[in-house]
Amino acid sequence: MNRRSSLENFDVWLKRKLKRPAFRKAYEEERAKVALAQKIAELRHESRLNQAEFAEKLHVSQQYVSRLETGREKNLTIDTLVHIAATLGHDVRISFPRSVPKSLIHFTVV
């Protein structure tokens, strides 16, 4: 089986699974976490910091930064997000858009 047909099979499987409300909810929550983790990593890279340097600025361990950037950090508070954004020279905006049914919460780091 080639990669393209594997991806097509996955898309079919995912569309079927997303019809289940419990699965959809868990999927959307995880998707939001991953998007936030990717944004933090992207902003760190734009600031030309490695994980150890970023950790030092945040007064946390490099392992904590790694967990942040992979979406594995379970105890991420709004205060922590604000601190991360400020350290990277950005602000945080949190909205609850009504018009986007795919997303429960929309995070924007600006």
C-alpha cells in the first residue's frame, strides 16, 4: 500500500470516527493542544532560542519546555501561557468563537 492510499484510508477512518460526539470532543481538545504547542515552538524558533535558553528565561527545566512543545504538559494555566507569551515578546488572546463549530476554544498568541 502506498503512502497516498494510506492517508486516504486514514481520512475515511477519521471522518467516520468524528461522527461520534465523544470522539469528536476528544479529537478537538487534542487538536487545540497540539496547535498551541506548535505555536509556542514556532515563536521560540523565531526568537532564535533553543529549548535550554528558553527554559532559563522561563525559570523552568528544558524538559518542561519539551513537554510544552509536544503538547504533553498537563498543567498549563492561563498565567503560564501569559508568562510564556511575554517572555517571547507577545500577548495572548483567548476567544470562544460561535461560528467555528470545529473548535471548542481558539487560542491566539500575538
